[in-house]
Amino acid sequence: MAILIVLGAAARAGAEWQFTPVVGYTFKGSTTLVDLENAAGTRHWNLGGAITVIGDFPLGVEAHFVYTPGFFERVGTGTVGSLDVISSRTYALMGNAVIAMPRSWNRYGLRPFASGGLGLLHASAQDQLNLLPFRINLLGMNVGGGAVGFVSDRVGLRFDLRYFRNVQGPDIEDLDPPISSGLPVRLRYWTASIGVVFRY
């Protein structure tokens, strides 16, 4: 959905494409999914990227992707035969609307922006005894902002702070195995990232 939003957007006069690989941290997470190591609230590194179409005017669109390996794992835990998690991840693929400061207001400095939208929020985990494995896809949302600054005509930096959460999940009685703690399915977290922007 996110890719279709970006690729299907009508090109405006003066519009440009920005390709931004990013790296950062996922933090302040919480979930009602099975979290054997109580790790969702700890900090994890992430990687991802954004494809943004925007011009001189404030409005644009983007596809935004963030992948967080080890979301349900704590570093240094785990004993053979235990219920500790041996692999886990989350990822988000979102289609966003973007609003940014008009370029004419600050042509050679940082250009602040805000963005938000909907898309796919995925989580999965597997424990050592394979008793409570799960893979789940949720309808998710994200909202955030940051700034982009260019050091040359083609290359710049992007700073981003963003909040993700699910907005809809399956009914608890439909889950098999019972991967939720008895409460409605909830997954939420923050990300902070920095990336190199390539402008075309």
C-alpha cells in the first residue's frame, strides 16, 4: 500500500525524489503479545529507509520502512531448554503524507517536516522450546517528524523521531496459539533514526 501511494502520486512541477537509508534505535515499546523476556520496553537497534516525493511546496508523500531485529529479546539472556526467545523481529511498512516547511523559507538550512499515515505492522518471535511461537500482521499507524538538511546539491542528512502503534488487531478468541496476555492485542514503540538522503 505504501509503495503504491508513493509511485501513484501525481508529479508536480519542481517535485523531487528523496531516497533515505536510515539506522537508529527502537525504544519505549509495549505490547500485550507474549513477551517471555519482557524485552519490548528495552532499546533495540533498527534499520530501514524512506522514499519521499516532495517539492518546493509543503505537501508530499512517502513510503517509510523500519525493521527492528530482536524486539522480544534481551542481550545476554538465554539458557538451553528454557523458554527464552531465540529469534524475533518487528517491522513497519507505512504510506505517509508529509508536510514540510516551504523551501523558500529556509533554502540552505534544515527543513523541518512532519508526517504520518497507515500501513502494515508485523511482529514475530520463536522461543527455544517452540511452545509459544507467533507471527502476526496488524493494521498500524505512525506519526513523527524531524528535519532534512543538504550538504550538497544531491546529498544530505535526515533526522527522524517517530511513534508506531497498531490501530486494529484480531479478536483474542481467534488467536491460535493464544499469543496475547488476555487483553486486546496491542503493539507500540518509538524510533529515532538518522539517514543519508540522496536527492534526484
